[in-house]
Amino acid sequence: MNIWKKLTIYACGILLTCAVFSMAVMAGGSPLKDNACGACHQDYSKIMPQKHPDVGPAKGTACLTCHTTDPAKNEPTKFSTDVHKVHQGGKTKLECSVCHIL
Ligand code: HEC
Ligand code: HEC
Ligand code: HEC
């Protein structure tokens, strides 16, 4: 086989692998930054909804220790829906990149 043909096939293979990989990563939405909430909210017990189930001493722990979106489902949870609503006009307006690694 001619060298250029071989190279082209390799290049296509690499591109395809990258595409599949990035789709898998993006499936649950783009990942969150480290300390995505703590950058602005120091006291988590203050932003926990009033009618939140009692979580005892865990009140004040980062929300995401309990609330994560299942990456396999790629569906908004009530938590992510609430968080998006609050920060997209509800109480303030943030760019997606404030919380997500884009
Ligand atoms: C760039 C700053 C910033 C980041 C990052 C941020 N928030 Fe907020 N958030 C705000 C502001 C400003 C408000 C509106 C004022 C307030 O209620 O403190 C708010 C309000 C809220 C409220 C409503 C609180 C209330 O008084 O009803 C919740 C819940 C909340 N944020 C959760 C989160 C979570 C969870 C994250 C991380 C995924 C997060 N925030 C990341 C700035 C931020
Ligand atoms: C120790 C675990 C834990 C922590 C930490 C936690 N939560 Fe929750 N949260 C729960 C549980 C359990 C429920 C009930 C969910 C259910 O019924 O599926 C809930 C429910 C909610 C709901 C109602 C919507 C829903 O998913 O049912 C909101 C909104 C919410 N939490 C916001 C927050 C915020 C904001 C924080 C951070 C300040 C936070 N939670 C921290 C465990 C936690
Ligand atoms: C205040 C922080 C914050 C901002 C701003 C934000 N998001 Fe999110 N986003 C979250 C959190 C928290 C989750 C759920 C946690 C997880 O994915 O593990 C999430 C999840 C998602 C998901 C996965 C599906 C879901 O709802 O769980 C998508 C898609 C998404 N965000 C898109 C966006 C887009 C597009 C924007 C800008 C218009 C945006 N987000 C802005 C915090 C934020």
C-alpha cells in the first residue's frame, strides 16, 4: 500500500476515536469546574432550599457530593434544572463557562 494512503487511514482513525471520546465525555453535559459553587457560595447551608430533606450534619457540604447527573442518562435532574433556573435569570445571570469547562 502506498504510504499516503496508509497515513490517511491512520489520520481518519485518530479523528474518529477523538470524536467518539468527546461525545462520551459531553454526554452528561460538559463537566463542571472544580469548586464550581464554592467560588461564589461560601456557606452552602444558606443556599440549600428551605424545603430540602433533612441531611443532618451534611448540611453545609457541597451540593454536588449528593447531587450529580448520571452521565449515562444525559437528562436534567430536578437539581440541575433548579440550579440552571436560578443562575439564568432567576436570581442572577451567569455564562455557562462560569460553572462548566467548555
Ligand atoms: C459566579 C458566582 C456563582 C456561582 C459560581 C454559583 N452561584 Fe449560585 N448564586 C449566585 C448569585 C449571585 C445568586 C443570587 C443571590 C443569592 O441568592 O445569593 C445565587 C443563588 C443561588 C441559589 C438560590 C439561593 C436562594 O437564595 O434562593 C442557589 C440554590 C445556588 N445559587 C446554588 C448554586 C450551586 C449549586 C452552584 C454550583 C453548581 C452555584 N450556585 C454557583 C452566584 C453564583
Ligand atoms: C447529604 C446529601 C445532600 C446534600 C449535601 C445536598 N442535598 Fe439536596 N437533596 C438531597 C436528597 C436526598 C434530596 C431528595 C431527593 C429525592 O427525593 O430524590 C434532595 C433534594 C434537593 C432538591 C429538590 C429537587 C430534587 O432533586 O428532588 C433541591 C433543589 C436540592 N436538593 C438542592 C440542594 C442544594 C442547592 C444543595 C447544596 C447547598 C444540596 N441540595 C445539598 C441530598 C442532599
Ligand atoms: C451555576 C452553575 C451553572 C451554570 C451557570 C450552568 N450550569 Fe449546567 N449544570 C450545572 C450543574 C450543577 C449541573 C448538574 C451536575 C452535573 O452535571 O454533574 C449541570 C448540568 C448541565 C447539563 C447536563 C444535563 C443536566 O441538566 O443535568 C447540561 C447539558 C448543562 N448543564 C448545560 C448548561 C448550559 C448550556 C449552560 C449555560 C446556558 C449551563 N449549563 C450553565 C451548573 C451550571
